Amino acid sequence: MNNLHLVLGGPGCGKTTRLLEIVQEELTRGVPSSAIAFVTFNKDASDRGRVRAAEKFHLDLKQDLPWFRTIHSLAYGLLGTTRDEMMEPRDWQEFSAMVGEVITGSGGSAEDGAPQWGGREMGDTLLRIIDFSRTTLMPLEDCWHMLDEPVDWFRLKRFALALQVYKDDTGKIDFTDLLTRYATDGPAINVQVAIIDEAQDLTAAQWAVVRRCFAGAERVYVAGDDDQAIYQWAGADVPQFLTLSRTPEVLHISHRLPEEIHAFSQRIAQRISRRYIKEFRPSDRSGRVEWHQYVDGVDLSRGTWFLLARNNYMLRHIEQVVRAQGMNYTTRSGPAVLPTDVRAMLTWEQLRSGKRPDMSAAEFRALAKALDLPKPQAKELQRYTLANYSIGVRVQHPWYEALTGIPIDRRDFYLACLRRGEKLTHPPRIRIDTIHGVKGNEADHVLMMTDMSHRTAASFRLNADNEHRVFYVGATRALQSLHLIMPQSDLSYNLT
């Protein structure tokens, strides 16, 4: 890529803000917005860049910024691919039945980026290995050895061959095929400036796409932070990122990290054996780092929180503690307080107390479900009251007694939240997730488990840098305080 300029920034240093300044500089030079590309592997990051650019420069999202896209979306559009050509859930189900391997993943979407095979069935595992091989551009057998999954080699080889035959017969492709096809046959686009954000997470296949796509660009800007490269398990090519430049531009102030958390997290980063050295200052806040024996010893009553663990199975214990304390929260599966339940609770109490006279047909049907009644017939233009239900004296009962269609464990949880003063109509303050799940985000306070699974510990012994980066990312999500939980098992990451 021509005239490459590398921008490095630690957590909260404003890499995207700097890239938008570069867009402004290029616009000032006279480069039209349609001749500027801004890409990343992640849809959320891509959307943030598009929206911020449109607002900052008063541009139309579609007309003026055609090349502000995810890399997968770029390949999808430039290859002229249609939805009918893409593998859909029913295609994966058909293939699963043909080969006799259970597949539970969805495979992602053209806008969402890379395929997601997060299931635990053998078919999901086989697909993860195959996708890893294709995104890293490595031979399948090498990836099979590297990933060390409990899979027989000949079973994997037969599955991979069957998948290719199925695609050839049906004319279907998946989202990894988009990358490999574009890297081989895709056209370069006519832009003067190419900007690649979050580049530390690009796979070898994605690097091949951007190199081909932007071969004619006059200037290429690449931004990222190798210390936050935590997707090597998904094929991220960190070594390629580390070879881009010997004289990068480094952003020198973190607007997120207070002094104590900055100092603590830098001690983790310094354990990484191969990295760009990035000297940056913390914000002018002091912050704090605290150790706790157990999760339930941490006061979660104020501010926004990330409750983090290295591995998924550890989140169940955290969730149990939060539910027992009556705290509103969300997980990657969705909010613990269901909006449909809250709407039913509000509708019931407003009608029962006389604060409103009636409800719409949609509310009438939804409340019937919460009352555990058969779905009623309702005319859309008609209004309904509690008298339209056959519920007898139940009309006198509060929502937590009357709405028996809401399971009792949820009703008890909602009551516990209300007793704590939690607002069920407000977005949850607490997010329970893995460290990987909150990358790119921040909260006032972060609680982080230090334990790791047997498999993660084994990987740590083979490649410690990966885990140094993961725990560095976890520690650097906090704006005010970082709370670390003492190891609860014999396997943990040493943060002392």
C-alpha cells in the first residue's frame, strides 16, 4: 500500500477522533468525500465512524460516504454478491443433515462481518477450524494441529470436502468466501485516501482484501493498538500489524484512564514480549485499583459497571450474585429485565389504579399473555379495559400477584430490584460479559475475575502474550475504579 501512515493509540487515546481529523485534513485538501474510504472489520466501529463523519462534516451517509464500510460489506458490494448466493440458516441446516454433524451457529451476515460459530456441537467446532484456516490463509492441517480441538483429522478433512462440494452444487458461498474471492479477483476501488481502523484485529484474509482494494490509493492511514489485539484465536494477524511502520504517530494522552489504573495496566502491557512501545499519559483523574476476596464484597450500587471474566462459564456465578442483590443488569443474551414484562406491569398498574381508561389491541393481547390467558381476538381500532378479561378478583391484585404469565423467579427478581431502588424502565447500569465482549467500550467501574479455564491456562503456557493482551484490555475499560477478585481456583492470571 502506498504512502502508509500508522497511527497508534492506547485505550481512550482517541484513535477514531484522530482518523476523523485526517478525514477533515483530506477534505480541506480538496479530496471529495466519495474518494475517501474508511473501513474496519467490526460493524459497530464502522457505523460509529460513518455517523460521526456524517455529523461532523454535514454529509449524507449514503450519497457522500459510499466507502465507509466493514471489510466484509466492501467485498460483498464490489463482487456484486446477492443475498440468494449467501449461505443462510436453512442452508446450514440442510448441510448439517447431509453430513450428520450438528451445527448450531448462524454464520453471521454480510453486514455483521466474520462468521460466528460459537456453538459447542461438533459441526460448530469443525467449521471454526475450517474458517480459521481460510482467514489465516494457512493449510487446514496446520490449523488443526494449532487449535488442538478434540477432532479426528480424517473427520475434519471429510467435512471440509463435503462443505466445498455442497457449495459447488448449490452455488452458495459464505462470508469467508467473500474475502478469499475478493483477494483473488476483486477490483480495486478508485479512492485517493484509504483509512483502516482497528487494524490490529484484521486477519490475513482481510489484509489481502484491503491491499487489493486500496492498491491505487495515494495515501493509506492505518490505526490500531497491538496491545489490544485479542482476537488471534479468531485469526487476527498481529505479526503483520507489527511490521507496518518503524516511525508511527503515537497519540499521547488517554482521556479514559485515570492515573492509578494507567500505571497498573502499563505493568501488564510491559509483559508483552513483542509490541510497539507507546508512551502515553493518563487523564488528570486519580482513580483507584482495589482487590476483593469475593464478587459479593463489591458495592455495585452506583455508576455504570462491567463485571468481567476471562471465560464464559464464570459469568454464571457473577450473574447469581447480581440477581441475589436485586441489581438490574444485561448480558450478551439480553437484558435481565425484559421490556415486554415492564410494559405489561405498567399497563396493569395504570389500568388497575385508574390512571388510564383503556388500552390498544396490541396491549390487550400482550397483557393477556402476562396474565397467562389464551391469546384473545382483538380488533386493531378498538380500545379495551380489564373488564374485557375474565379474571375475577384478580383485578384487585398488584402486578406481582396478578401477572402469573411472568415466571415467579422473574417477578421475584423484579421486586428485589424495585426494593433496591433500581429503575426497571431505565437501561441497565451493569453489564456482565467476557473481556472479549466489552472490547472497545468503557464503564465507570470494572470488576474483573482473575481466574482462567484449564484450556486458557494451557494456551497461556504456550503463548503468554495473548493472555497479557486480554487482561490488559479488561483492566483498561475503567473510567474511575478497577476491582480485582482474588483467584477462586488454582488457575489464574497473576495481576499482583
